[in-house]
Amino acid sequence: MMKTIAPALILIVACILLVYAAIQFFKQREFLANASTAEGTFIGYEYTSSTDFDALKDVKMASSTFPKFEFTTITGELIQFESSTSVHNPSQGVTVIYSADNPKNAQVLSFFSTYGWIAALAGLGGILLIVAGVLRLML
């Protein structure tokens, strides 16, 4: 019984990941089709840190660094935003994509910021799909 449940569960998780990745892909394509573009200027890094105290009184520190950019919208509004992905050489400037309805939710135009997480989820779903198939054949 357990031999047939494991591949089935892995298959279900794989399908969920693949369907979610496909939905996000089409949402991102729609966003890109309607998005405006602007040239962004690197203005520095945003540093964030957090402290986590666990039950054993151990202190865990975590910090993150995000590049910060600014750009001017078509209407002339100056917007600053933090990119969730790293940029190879931010001092050269970047192309920014944004929705005219919500320019503060801008993205740097690069493969990873545009499709990176979608590709990672689809890749993981594909790997799990293969694993489920191999397990099914082996059992």
C-alpha cells in the first residue's frame, strides 16, 4: 500500500507545482505585455537584518542586502524601489518594468527577476514528475 502512495503523493505535488508555475508564467506574460519601461538608476543598497531567539537562548542573526533603484514614470513621478534579485553591475543602470497603475511594484528587467522563480518551480515540478514516474516503474 505504501509503495503506491509515495509515487502518487509525489505526482500530486509535482502537478501542483507545474500548474502553479504555469499560472504564474501567464500572469507574468500579461504583466509584461501591459507594462511600461523606464531607465533605472542604482542609488544604493538596502540592508535589513533580523534577530531570532530560540528556546535555548541561542541568538541567530540574519541579514539581507537588496539593490535600490529609482526611475521616473511616464507621468514624471520619481519612484524608488528595492529589487528582490541581484543585479550584475547596478552602476550601469537597468531597464525597469512597471505597471502604470502601481509603479511602486516595479521590477528590474532581467531573466531571473522576470521568470526565475517560475523556472525554478517548473524545474522542481519536472524533477518530481520524473521521480514519481521512476518510483512507479520500480515498484
